[in-house]
Amino acid sequence: MQPATYDAAYPGGYPSSRSRVPSARGCAVYAQDAGELLPGNATTRFDDVALVSVASVLPSRITTSDDIEDRLAPALQRLKLKPGLLRRVAGVNERRNWADDESSDEATIAAGKQALAEAGVDPSEIGLIINTSVTRKHLEPSVAVRLHHGLGLPSSAINFDVANACLGFINGMSLAAGMIQSGQVKYALIVNGEDADEIQVNTINRLVREDLDRDAFMQEFASLTLGSGAAAAVLGRASDHPEGHRIVGGVTRAATQFYDLCVGSVDGMFTDAKALLKGGLDLVVSAWKEARGEFSWTGMDRYITHQVSSVHTSAIVRAAKLDRSRVPVTYPHLGNVGPASIPITLADEQKTLRRGDRVLLMGVGSGLNTGMLELAW
């Protein structure tokens, strides 16, 4: 029996109950000449998939925004930028970085083991592992193979990476849910581990050069808000886990004409912040409005959004008319942990959730792409 809150939200039947297999219809279509957004979400529904557990592992080393600004002091003085810029503009007070005896790979393996233990699932039962990290030490092989080995998963477990900027974890969950729903796998493990050290060191070294002007400094400002962390989630059949949190379904939408507004590598991340914020908000609002025909997302108990900054969070709250008290934030003390930020925030928030609560995961990835996924807690 589904929680009463879902009966009220979907009096005509749950969106996922219309089909025994996931469905997707529509696509995000743009008129390339005019740049006009045309109707079309990709809509997916599930009726027998659950989030069984979610866990996170954080670095032990804390780097405050004051620490970073101390290293940037010559540039801040030369460019006449007031101290406290990261706290004042982004709302980021500190972030985590891996200590010398820690690494994103080992932390991701630890998060995966914790998620498996909390789910009561043996590693031998995992049929799929998807790594969704932006961080990677090399182009090949996939990061997933290292994690597959470290977790002791069976050779029958499918393993690969899904990279889609900060939207990767939601994409990984949706992909795995479809494979579980179809019967291809019984359990899936979605993992993510991010390491912001190298990009921040390279960015700071470049920003203190005397030939950089104020515009160039602000173009790389977002790199200074990044943090490190790891997370993992176990997905399985809802019919096998009545204690789990059913994945109802969601939407995705693309605005790929903005593919060059945020471009990053270990050398640095270069962002047109103003255009990126506007394009991202337009995309989220368009997806949100069109989803009304399939989902009822007004009045959710929690909105777990991708953690970027105070500016982005406030803008999404206003644009989608969300109840700010239902939007937990982790960016003040963790910064932007990329695709790990949504599962880390969800793992932190789960202690406050109650049976029957409705939870919406909301992500935006540079490129631009957005995805929203509803959970019946």
C-alpha cells in the first residue's frame, strides 16, 4: 500500500502505475536559428524500483574560504576585490579536501560498502555499478573498473561510467532504474567520488598572476567553490524492499545550445556565470511547468537540489516557487561537490525524513541539462 500522501497527490493513480516498463516520450527540441525552446520533456516512470540505501563519505581536511582568499590576497588587492568574496557572493564558508592518506577512489569504495551494508545486500548480488564522477585520473580505463574491483563485485556485474557534469548521479539512478524495471539486473550500485584539489591549486596559481584582469578572475570564480566528497546508492526492486523508498519517475530536458557556458578540466573551470544562471533557470522552469501534466510536485516534503551557491539556490527557490524551509543546503560547509552533492545532501537529510514523505531530486548540469526524479520515502 502506498503512503496516503501519494494518494492525495495522484488521485487518479500514480504516474508510474500506467506501465510495467519505463516509458519515455518527447524530447527537448530547440529551434536552432531563433534559440526558441519548444515543448518536450523526456518523461520516465517506474512502478517497481526503490532506493534501498544512500551513504556518503567526506574528506577529513577542511579548507575554509578564508584559507583560499589568503592565498589569493595579492590578486584580490590588485583587482580591488573586498575580502570575504566567497562567503558573500557564493555563501560558501568552507569545503572538504582529501588528506594525504585519503583519495576519492578509496572513499567511493568505502561509501559503496556502507551503502551495501545499510541495504543488507551482498556484493555478489550487484548486477550493475555505474560511476558518475566528473573526477578521473586518466581517460581509460573507466573509473568504474577500479571501483568494481575494490568493492569485490562479481564478474557478472556490468560496470561503466556515466559522465554528464553535475547531473550524472540522477542520470545514473534513472538508467539503473530502467534496467531493474526491465528485469535485466536485480540490484544496482550508483557511485560518485570527486576530488577538487588539483583544479583549485591550478586555478589559484593562475589567478595570482599579474596579467589577469578582473573579468578573467571572475570567469574562474566558480572553481574556488568546489569541494570533494563521495557517495553511493543501492537500487533494487520495490517489491523486494517494502522498507525502501520507491522511485516514482521524473523528467529530463536539454538546452545544449549552451554547451560552452561552463567548460572545465583539471587545469581550470571557465564559466559565464550570468548566462549560465539564466539559461539554467529557464531550463528548470520549462521542465517544471511541462511536468505538471504528469507529476504533481508542488508541496513536496523535500527538494534536494544540486548544491552550487546561495545565489543559485535562491534563484531556483524563487523561479519554481518552492518552500525555502523544504530545501536543505550543504554548500555552506561542503561547497559544490559536483554530481556527488545531491546524494550527499540526501544522505545527510534522510535522518529527518519520515515514511510517506515526498522527495524531489533536482539537478542541473553544464551543457545544459536538467533532471528531476521523484522518490516516495
